[in-house]
Amino acid sequence: MAYITKKFFQKELKKTFKVLMDELGISIHEAQKTVDRKRVFVDGVLLEHKSGEIRGEIEVAVFEPNPLGLEPVFQTEDFAVFEKPSGLLVHPRKREEVQTLNDDIKYLFGRDANAAHRIDKGTSGLIVVSKNKKSDAELKQLFEDKKVYKEYVALVHGEVSQAVDIDEKLLVDLPSSSIRIKVHVHDNGKASSTIIEPIEYDSTNHVTLVKAIPKTGRQHQIRAHLFHVEHYIVGDTLYGVDENIAGDYLDGLVTEKTMIEITKSKRLLLHASKISFEYKDIKYDIVSKVDIKKEFYENCKF
């Protein structure tokens, strides 16, 4: 469970941020964010404003790490790298009662530790985590400045016989699409580029193991670009299937068995396999140790 509700009684009128700081042991900035994220209730009523004073029965939804037992595969004093399993969210969505990678991050390194970037729930592989506020800002800036090199491995439908540079703009929330989170190639989208290189073609199942190198970092970029060139990823429940089916799956209306029959896999066959960057004048090249081809085929249902 990612969030728990802490209750306490505040007898005298007191500044909101001071109440939260004293009771929860947090900074003024964290106290303000807690109110902004609509996690504070006074006498059962949602607190809308962080300024002013409060008293009475106070309820606060706070993040309480409930780790899965994941351990970093590489770490320094300032950051760590995890191999995220497929099916695991990086951060909790709103106040869902699910375990996420964030549980292990906060449990191991404390409140100020954070994922420096994100990968989709269905995608497995390497993810960089900061251990403190300073490294968090520095690492996120590296990603923002496109100074981080990333490689992915995917198993895709069809034969990819040569390298291709997919340079197509991507747009989120296309009005004509019934699925708001889906990304579409569109002239009004943001510039996006992905290099796809074939690794191995499986003629028996008509699929190709490929390397994907995103030169930009858009949402669902690799998935949307591969779908655009008609080599969608095996196991993708959003790209490569009818939108009505995808929507029903997102709403929990389609069984896992049915989706496996449709997508040919128990999971999305996309893996973050390598990440490289320079931090404090040291160059880091971190490569996944997972035998991802073996794992992919163990999940396939051809």
C-alpha cells in the first residue's frame, strides 16, 4: 500500500504548514506540496488552501514505503540504478493502493530519493535513481538536456531487415482517439526521433529482435514509432490492437488470457538495456545483465 492516512487532533488554531511540519516531520516545502496535492482534510473536509490556520480533526494521506525487496544493480554515493520488472509502476498514480518502484527507492534511500526519469509500466529495464535533492536536480537536468544515451531491446512483429531512423512528430491526446494516453504520429506533435537496428530475425514466428535508440524522450515514443512503421511490439496492449479492445483492457474489462491471445505475450516485450551519461566528470556505461531474449521468448505465446 503506497499511501496511509495519518490522523491527529489539533486543539489550538495554528498555521497549516507548521501543523504538518510538526506532526509529520517534513519541511515547509513538503507541507505545502501535501496541501497542493489534496491530501489534507480538516474535520472531514478537503483543505483547499495552504495559507491560514487550522484546528480540529486532521487527516493526511502520506506515502508509506512498502518495499518489494528490489535492490540496485549499480550505485554510487549520489545515485543508484535499478532493473525495473515489467508490470511495475515507477510512481503511484494518485492514491492507488499498489506497490511501486518508489516504495523501494524511499525505503532504501529516504524521502529525498527519486527516479530521475520514467519508463512505462510494461517496460522492463534500467532506471536511474537519485539519492538526494542535489543529485536529483543534476540528474534530471542531464535528461532534460539530452545528455543521456539510452538503448532498448524489443521483439517486434515482422521482419526488420535494415536500420531505420524514424523521424516523426508525436502528439498526445488526439481528439479523434478514444484513448487519451495514446500517442499518435501527427504534424501538430512534438519532434521525435528513434533509430531502430535489427539484431535477429525469427522466420518461424515472423518477429525481429531489434535495438531501439531514442534520440528524444517522448511518452511512448518507441512504441508509437514502431507501430507507425508497422512493426509494433509483441505484447503491446495499446499499439497494434483495436482501440476499443485497448480501451476495454485499460478499464479492466478484458481478461489477461484474451489479451495474450491477441498480443501473443504475457507482457510488453520492451526492455531498457543500456544507459550512459557523464556525472561529476565520470563517464558511466551501465548495461542490463538480464538475458532479455530468453525472458522475451519465455513470455511469448506464438
